[in-house]
Amino acid sequence: MTGQKIDGIAVATSVKERVRAAVKELQNAGITPCLATVLVGDDAASATYVKNKQKACADIGIATKDHKLPVTFSQKEMNSLIDLLNKDDTVHGILVQLPLPSQLDEFATTSRISPLKDVDGLTPYNIGLLTSARAILKPCTPSGIMELFEYYKIDLEGKNAVIINRSNLVGKPLYNLMLEKNSTVTTCHSRTRNLKEHCQIADIIITAIGDRKKFLLTEDMVKDGVVVIDVGTARLEGKLVGDVDYENIIKKASYVTPVPGGVGPMTIAMLLKNTVTAASISKEFVQHN
Ligand SMILES: NC(=O)c1ccc[n+]([C@@H]2O[C@H](COP(=O)([O-])OP(=O)(O)OC[C@H]3O[C@@H](n4cnc5c(N)ncnc54)[C@H](OP(=O)(O)O)[C@@H]3O)[C@@H](O)[C@H]2O)c1
């Protein structure tokens, strides 16, 4: 059997069309959704990520406010900037590009963002709501993966899902979202013993390591009909690659995401969706006060 490629670009386009319509509705009500981006330092990859997010916003009518800060930016300065953005009624979403230089505390920084403007879903408040199945603003990559499952009608109920990642950005929120859909979820990481055996009994595998020297998911590690979501991104001989031996796995799987063109476009689409959701929340707030 040959499986189906999950086309993240197509699904992201359909999400963006819905978001574009919501932007128009907000504009008609006098609100232009606006995302503030915060980039510290001159890491080229981070700068490209922020530029791509800003471009995606511009494409569908979301305004952006760009904050490029020197690598020496202090925690005190960061706190003041976040406070200012929290108070700014024209800003609906705040995105602090991670990782931050070592003098800045990522947890202290993301925690300071107003939960109502937390478009990355990383504040303790929104994480708490997520674990209680009540979150509105959810982390972009995990919610993008859930959107892929929904679009391709991949039923999660009762399935054995293995997530190879336990970060706050990917593995932990995805665990909660899949559990909510009644999957039996196992989280694996660098200290997991017998990773191959966990993978071999999985109906669904989500891998997010991003280092081919450490890990590559190969066909002998999966069962027939498996669904594979590849979140990992790394550079190999100048090419963008994931954690999965795509060409061989797709011969055995039912669905596989490619890299590029799988999860990546979904992450950006969900950021746009969260920004518009945050703008809608602010509209409700204005109407009720
Ligand atoms: N496409 C997208 O939109 C998107 C979005 C987010 C992230 N990503 C990519 O996803 C990857 C992970 O991102 P992240 O921020 O979650 O990074 P991270 O915090 O470094 O997480 C990497 C995870 O991989 C685990 N790991 C490392 N080596 C392993 C091994 N040999 N066996 C099993 N597990 C192992 C780590 O385990 P420990 O916890 O034990 O260290 C950790 O949980 C990166 O490549 C990143 O670029 C892509």
C-alpha cells in the first residue's frame, strides 16, 4: 500500500481563507487585527521566521508592529516593552520569537504577556486552560496538527499515539489536545527506553526532534497503516529535512506529512487564526464594558 501525503500547504490555505473572512468582518466593525512581533538579537533563522510571519499577516490584512531589539536587551527592558504592548489597545497579539539570548528568561517573558494577547498559547494561564480542555488560544504547532487530523478525517478516538517530544511548544500541549480527542497518548523523549518498540505499536506517530544524527524514523520502526506527522526541521546538505524517511515510510503508512510543506505552513496559519481570535476577544470585551 502507498499512503497519502498530508498537504499542509493546502490545509493552511483553507485555514487562511477562513481567517481572511474573519479579518474582513472585524475591519467592518472598525477593528484591524494587529500582531506585535518581538525579535531580540540577529539570529538569521529567527529573523526569517519573524519576516515570514509578518508577510503572512500582511497577505490577509492583519497589521503588524515590528520590534527589533539589540542582542544586549535586558529583562527589565523586555518587561517594560511587554507591559506597553499589553496596554496598547491597537495590539491584539504579542509574539516573542524564541529562543531568546541567555540574559533573558523565556518563562518570565512569555508569562508577562496578557493571556488575552497570548497568540502562542504559552502563558501559564492559557496552559492551565489547555490542560482543562478550555483553551481558546492554543499553541500554534499542536493546534495546526489537530487541524490536519480534522481536515483528513483521521479519527483519534482510542488510537495509540506516540509523541516523540516533550517541549512546552510541541509535545506537552499536543499531549493534552490528543487526549481530549480520546487517543491513548505516550510521550517519548531522549531518556525513553525502547523508542523503536513504542513506535512499532503506534497508530499515530508525531515526531519533533530536528536532528538526523540523533533520530530518523525508518520503515522498520512503524506498523502498516500508521499516520506519521513530522514536525522536526533541520538542514541537511543545504536542504530542509524532517525526522522521517518519507520516501520509504509512505509506502507503509496511511498518511505522512512531508518536510517542507507539512506542519510548517500550519504553524503560521494557526498564528494568524489566534491573532484574529485575540482581536475578536478584544471586540467582545469592548462591547461588554
Ligand atoms: N514546523 C514547525 O512549524 C515547527 C514548530 C516547532 C518546532 N519545530 C521543530 O521541531 C523540533 C523540536 O522543536 P522544540 O522546540 O520542541 O525543540 P526541543 O525543545 O529541543 O525538543 C526536542 C525534543 O526531542 C527530544 N529528543 C532529542 N533527542 C532525542 C532522541 N534521540 N530520542 C528521542 N527524543 C529525543 C528531546 O528530549 P528531552 O526533552 O529529553 O531533551 C525533546 O523533547 C525542531 O526541529 C524544531 O525546529 C517545527
